[in-house]
Amino acid sequence: MFRRVLLLALFLLLPLAAARDKFQKAHPVQLTRGGQKWAERTLRSLSLEEKIGQMFMLKAPAQFLNLESPEYLQLRDTVDRYHIGSFLLTVRSENGFVYRNQPYEAAMFTNQLQRESELPLLFAADFERGLAMRFDGTTAFPHAMAFGAAGKPEYAEAFGNIVAQEARAIGVAWNFFPVADVNSNPSNPIINTRAFSEDGAQAGELAAAYIRAARQGGMLTTAKHFPGHGDTATDSHLELARVAGDRRRLEEVELPAFRWSIEAGVDAVMVAHVTVPALDPDPKVVASTSRAVVTGLLKNQLHFNGLVVPDAMEMAAVTRLYPAGNGGDPGRAAVDAVKAGNDMVLLPADLEASYRALLEAVRSGEIPLAQIDASVLKILRAKASVGLDRARLVDIQALARLVARPENLALAQRVAEDAITLVRHNGKVLPLRRQPASVATTKDGNGTRPGATAYGTETGAGESLLVLIMTDDLRSEYGRSLEREIRLRVPRAEILHADSRTAEAMTARVLEAAARASTVLAAVYVTPTSGKKVQVQGAVSNSVSLTDASSALIERLLEQAAPKTVVVALGNPYLAASFPRIENYLCTFSGVPVSELGAVRALFGEIPIRGRLPVTVPNFARRGEGLSLPPTQPAPSAADTSRRQRNHGGIVTHGNTAQFSIPVH
């Protein structure tokens, strides 16, 4: 009787146990004995076609799709037909704009696609600044270089832990971060503020801190872009980039951060599409397809045994070497990448051609089957190490507890504020002064009526503030949070917006306003953007420099009003190299809302300024420099920080939010 009662009780409890275990649980990245057995058993059960499919990663749009819609049916058919093993979670982009979605959409999408796949799918993402790069309602961090300016490894650790927590909540177990490049070339159009520093040791220390914390939080990490993309002046999304320098320079400058990352246990290394003559003299072979780089250097000399993946194979640096049509063979790129030693093929320009080419290469003996088995086993082990062999789905109900926790929002704000770096100060401008709410009764120069403010420090008679906000595109969200925060402090400030298309037409108005103002604030947003085409000095290319028209406007403004003007670089810190007239220069290293709020607080003396340059600005300032200023106004409360991030920082919005220029890969 006792045994029957016990069996009945176990029978009744089994469904409850199954219900508790059906969702993923984010444990530290670790391959258990059970996971190892699952990987080996699964490998033995796969056909060659299925093994090849596991090596491909495609894009997956994290948005609502009706299950009967042509888009979803095509996606499902692709998974089935090619046995796809991994997806890069992304969102819709158009003409340089990225339309952010909601984390609930992402979680429901990954769950649905997991249900459709015979084997568990590994979802990856480019969360270089956290999930806020793609999704609203998540914790928004500044660019990596802000962490270098703040100079605290514990911030990188907290960053890794928070991103892991939020990413796993929506079904993403693999982040293509950290960027282990050192930005040693000020003209680099694609790395820039995505790098922690120009110093290999500092970049390595911060990358390692991030890796350890992220893995502890259950997220796979990636060091990119091996063997270093920092010393280039070319965007490999548009054309072939070249990393010059001899082997000694590579060892001293480019490789240290990758060594730090490998020692920290990084799970994957992404190889760049750049030529490196010191490692492979063939000008038609990029690092991602070079056996000397991938196998010789990364695997044999640096002893990296994790996943090796090339950067997106759809990038122009690759497609120009492997053109389609006219006798070209786009599938050959995948074969050469695998022969070089890569374990996966990311975002092929032609999936069908790449899949068939790999199959034929194995069948003909060009690529040994043993190499394919070794790569697929790595992929399966990676899936098992994050628990995908035990549970594929995420708990939708848990998102409200795990994403955008108030303490995480406050931490992101603290990082942004500690990164604020005052590079030059003439002692005449800072701190800016507030205006009382009582003066906010008339329309401003833009025809809008500012709202009242609780601040009550009165500005002196005849004092006025002009704010010029310069962005790549007036339609972007850059500058919106900055404007709101300034309005709260100086309701009657004259705020003008300009971009490359309007800069010339706006010049006269800006100069007239500057002549009337007692203080001028020029907030300049320039961030690294993949595939961006701009005209600088008559040539069209990608650049982190201002366009000719925007540069001319800033130069005219400084000619007229440099002593009373403070220039704030919300992004590219090298901006000042082009404007030696600057007398007051502040860097945030990022243009995201937390950095905008941090800049305003620093400008008005509400927080201490203590950041240090992680890079050298040619002919202007050296790495490690930075002026310190104590606060002169009461600091806002922690509760105010969270409220502002949610209500004014663009973190909580409704519908799809368009954000201009977000780099990927």
C-alpha cells in the first residue's frame, strides 16, 4: 500500500516538475558531463547535410510574424531545408535607421522558432551596448570607450552580468562582444568608440572583466575582430581594409587584448575581414579566410580552443573577393573560411551556394569530414554549456522581473557619468548656470513653449544660452534627451538643430544667435556606423569626421565665439583634432540617453567630472589626460536617476523607435 501511494504521489508530481523545468535557467556557462554526452550522441545521429547546416548562422527578425505569413513560412522552411543551427537576432533597418522592438516580441519570437527546430537553436546578438541597441524597455549602456574613460573594471563586470541576465531572458545566449580591438587609428571609421581604449592592457583588462561576469551570468562571449581592426582607416563593410605594421607591432598593440580575453575564458573569437600582410602576404586573402591567421596564429600559437567564427560573410570586403555572377563563385567564400579553420559561417551572402559548396568540398575530400565533426561538436557543446540540451524556451512572465531593474538602470547612468571627461577648460564657461522657472513664460527661438522647472538658481541679467545640436540626421533620436534636460534647467535656452544637409543653410542663424548669447554649447554627435557613406574633403567613404558643411559651421562658430563656447563630443572623442580653436572640450564617448543626461549634469556642476581619456587626440590631448571639477550643485537622487531614464531617456517608449546609425559586427 505504501509503495502504491508513493508511486501515485510521484505520478502526480511529475507534471509539476516538468512544468518547472521546461524553461531555460541561466546558470554559469559550463559543459556538464550530461551536456558532453548529449553533444556526442547528437553528433553521431546527424547526417552530413545536418552537420553542415549546424555550421550556418542566419539573421532572424525579432518581430511579430503571423505563423501563416509568407515571411514566417519562408523562415521556417529555411530552418528545415538547411538544418540551420544558429540565428543572429536582429530588428528591421532601413536607410541607416534601426527600428527597435520590444523585448516581449523577441522572447516570443525565439520561443516560436525553437519549437519549429528539430535541434535547439543558438541565438546570438550584437549587444555591444546592451539590449537597448535593438530593444526598448531594456538597460541602456554607453559605448565601450566610456568604460575606458571611467577606468573601473568593476563597471565592466556589472555590464557583463546585466547584459547576460537580460539577454538570456529573451532567449539570446551568445553575445558578439567584447570588442577586443584597440583603436590605435584616430581615423578608424568603424571601431572608434566601440573599443575600450587605444591601450592593449586596458582594453584587455576590461574585456576580461566583462567576459568573466557574462559567462557567470550564463552568456557566451565573443572577442572581436581578430587579429585587430583598430589600426585601419577603412570600413570593411564597404571595402577591403588593411592592417599595416610588422609582426612586432601586432604583438605589442593588437594582440594583447585578445590574449587577455582568451585567458579569461572567452567562448568565441570573431575573425575580421582585413588583410594583414605581416601574417599573410596574399592581398586577396583576408584574415577570416587565411589559414595562417585562423589556424596558425589563433589556434596554434595563442592556443584558443573555442569557437572560431568569421565576421559577417555578406560584408563587401568578402563579396568583392568572391563576386556572384559572370563566372563568380560566392559559395567559395564559405569553403575558404572553413578551410582556414573557422567553425561556422555567419550571414552568408548566398546561403544556397555556400551550403552546396561546403557539402561538395567535404564529399570531394577537400575538407576532411573529421574537421566538420570537430566544428559541429564545438557548436553542440556550446549549446549544451548554456543548457539548451535541457530546455529551449524562456519564461515570458519572467521578463518583467529580469529586464530593466532599477538598480541596473542606475548603474548604467553611473558609468556614463563617471566617463565624462573634461579635456580643455578656459575657466570662463563651466559650470553653466540655471534659470528660474518663473522666466519660462515665452516661446523660445524654435517656436515651442518650454515647460516649467523646479530648479531655482537665477541667471544673471543679460545672460543667455545657445545650444547647437549637430547630428548625422535630424530624424534621429540623438539630442532629444539632451534638449529635454537643458530645458529643465534653462527654459529660455535657444536650441537649434543641424545636420549635414542643413548645416550650410543654418550657419547665418547660428552665428546671429551666438552673437546674442552669453554662453554657447555645441553638442556634436558622431558615432561609428557600419556602411555609412559621407562626403569628406570631396571624397565619399565612411568616416567618423564631420561632413564638410558641418565642419565649416563649427569652425565659423569657434572663430566668432570660442572663449564662450563649450564643445561636447557625444561620440567620437577625436573631433577636437580638427578644431584647435576649441577652448572648452568635454567628451562623453557615446550619444545614448544616459550619456546625454550625464553630460548635462556635468555641464551644470551637479556631478563631479573625473574621467580620463582612454585614447590620444592628435595635437590636442594625450591618453590619460582629463581635468577634474567638483560639483557645485546638489546631485539628483537615485530615484530621480531611474525616473529620468525611464521618462526622458528614451528607454520606455511606445511602438517602434527609429534610432539612427547602430553598428553591427
